[in-house]
Amino acid sequence: FPHSRSNCVTHPFTNGNKVLHCLNCYCYVCDTPASDCKEWPSHCEASHDEPRWREERERAKRLAREQTALAREEKERAKHRARQQATLAVVPSKRRSKGRKRKTSNGINLTRKRIGSIKR
């Protein structure tokens, strides 16, 4: 079962071999598998018994929560922008012609301004 490096039975936590880990070892600080920890050479010594490592673990958790919140906010902003763009694409233009509409011989409505430019 998953466990912190200090509790590993396969590789006992003794001086000299703390970097070794089994497939179930987790980094105490990062709370990720030991094989995925980017700072394993220093984190391999972490244990719950030392206040320094408990503080480091809390700092890492806080940073992860902040990054998750920022990513969530960015995702929401992107959704909002997409909705705005979709709305702008659907809403018809509010510009209206100010000229009086007349029908041509083929039944198409034209404004007075356009009728003046058509050759008769």
C-alpha cells in the first residue's frame, strides 16, 4: 500500500540509503509518488517527526491550492470570453437604414439612398 518514504519496509529508513524507494513510496512533502517528485534528493529525508518537514508539506499544499484556484479562475475567464464572443456573433447589428424603403420591379426592398444609385 502507498506510504511515505520513512515508513517503507522494502528500503528501511537508515542513513545512507534514503534516496532508494519502492513503487509504493510517496514523497511526504509533495504527496506524489517518489518517482514523480522533482526534489526527491532532498525530500527523501522528509518525515512527519520533524517540524521542518511538516511546515514544508503545509507550504507545498498551500501552493498547490493557490495554483488550482488560479487555474480554475483562468478557466472561468476563458468560458466567459467564449460566451461573449458567441453572443456577439449571434446578435444582429442594430444599424438601420434611415432612408425610406421602396420596392424595385423585382420586389426587393431598397432604401432611398440605394435607389438613387441604381440606373433606370
